[in-house]
Amino acid sequence: MRLSDFDFDLPEDLIATRPARPRSSARLLLAQGDGIEDRVVNQLDQILQPGDRLVLNDTKVIPARLSGKRWRDSGQGRVSAGIEVTLLEPGQDGTWSALAKPLRKLAEGEEIVFSPTLCARVMRIQDGQVHLAFDAQGEAFEAALEATGAMPLPPYIAAKRPADAADKSDYQTVWANRSGAVAAPTASLHFDEELLAALARRGVDFSHVTLHVGAGTFLPVKVDDIRDHKMHAERGQLTARAVAEIAETKARGGRVIAVGTTALRLLEAAARAPGGLQAWDGATDIFITPGFEFQVVDGLMTNFHLPKSTLMMLVAAWMGSDRIKTIYDHAIAEKYRFFSYGDSSLLLP
């Protein structure tokens, strides 16, 4: 398969830079069987059936974008220059890998001051990334990051406007619990407490899993033959409790519906183990493309994705290439809003 197989023309004005308010008022494209319906997210309690189970990603986005100053001794004395850093993930040695601009100006051993409560030292630079050792750890680090950092908005939003105070809540799910993501599980952004309560009254069940979404989700595919693309690994966890809940739903004929491609990828990665779905803790670089055999998920709720992206390949694998083209043609014709802050779809093959 070629990268061009997953391309399409998207009008610039369909890229959302702010979410719908309230969250659940976003539009919902329901693709069920061969049909397509135009609905609203807050109608999910009318669409889903008692006994269905929604699998929710409980990762919490950290305010990973930092602006600081680096300090260096020179012939003119101690001088400073601005630096922009986006945290990627923590390493086992206690450092954080990060993207930095301008990277070429950094040197090992330099100190970067982000605020009076948050500083970091450059430990090493390799593979286009910088590895930073912060002067705060644990809860102190999280508190300093919360006070200093900005939400790491996707590039296609950040190019249009800077992150602001509203993004601290807009770019976070209402059930976010486990810190570690540098991008939101965006299908989950459409849920509010009122919708969750309505779904519970309907008899819909919930399970929580964790996949810390990495910045790799925004990296472009640069190869023509998609088999040559290498996915970035993301850390996650599937508990024994969630596995038991999913098994119980399957046993009584209910549907397991992943809210977001992150939840789907975690479930299908865990199901690759001998013996099928089981508790899992680790990193996955699973790459789902047409021809993939799904073992767990019966439905997928997801936003509308970038042309030529790995997520576009995933939904093509889920619905079939021809079917997903029809769905996206409909979404564009009906002016659905695209990407992280855009509208949603419920895909039921």
C-alpha cells in the first residue's frame, strides 16, 4: 500500500481550533453497516444499547510545552537566550526526552530556567532530541509543570494560535487520572458529566485503560511504502479488572466500543499475546493498516484524522478503504469539523 492511498483534499476552514461548547454538543457521524447518519454526541445514550461497554483512556495530558532561557558563560560574561521545549517522555534514568527549538544552539551541561520553581540541565543531545534533568521530582515537579507549562496543542492548531488558559481544561478529558501524555485522546474530549450519567442510566458500562499518547502521533509518514514506516512506542497499562470486564461483556453478547484510537490500539496490542487478551503493562508500537485482524473491539468512536496519517490508515483498516473514503467524503460535504478539537464519528462495521 502506498501513502497516497490515504490522501484526500481537506478544506482549511474545516480544521477546528476550538472545541464545541458544551463538549457533548459536537456533531457525531454515525456509520453503521452501510448507512450514514448525522447525529450529535449527546445522543449517544439513544444510539448505544444496554450492555454495551465503552473503553476509556484515562491518561492525563501534562502541560508539556515550556518556554525558558538558557544560560551560558561567554567572553561577554553570563548571557541568556530564549528556548522552547516540548517534553516527550520520562526515561528510566530520571531524565526527560524533549524537542527543543533551537536545538543546535544547546550544549551539554547548560542550564535552562523555565520559572523560579523549575529549572533543567542538558544532560545529552542525540537523535534530534535533548535529554533534560529537572531540579524537581514527583509532586513538586508536577506542581511546577502545572504552574509553568502550556498544553502541547497539535501542530495544526499551534500554527494558528498559541495555547491559552482555556486549553488547560479543553485539552483534558473529564476522567483524566494518570499523568504522562503529551497529546490528548481526543475522541474522549466530547464527553461531559451529563453525558456519562445519561449513558449509565441507559445501562452502558465503562472500563478504563491507560495509553500515554506521545508526540509521535503527530509525526508525518515520510515513506511511500507504508510497510517501511516505524511507529513510535507509547507506554500503557491494561489491568486484570478491565480484562475481566471486557470478557464479561463479550460473554453476554454486549459490544466493546473503544473511545479513541488509543484505547483500540492498546486493546489490540494486548490481544496479540498467546492466549488472547490479558493484563498488560509496557510499551506498544503496534501499527494498524488495512488487512489487520481485529480481535477485541466491536466499535470505534474517533475524530476525523489527518490525510496520509497512521490514524487514517487505522480507520481504513477498521471500516475498509472504500467505506472510509465514503464516510470522509460525507463528512467533508456536510462540513464536519476535523482533528483534535473537531467533531466525532461512531464507526460500527
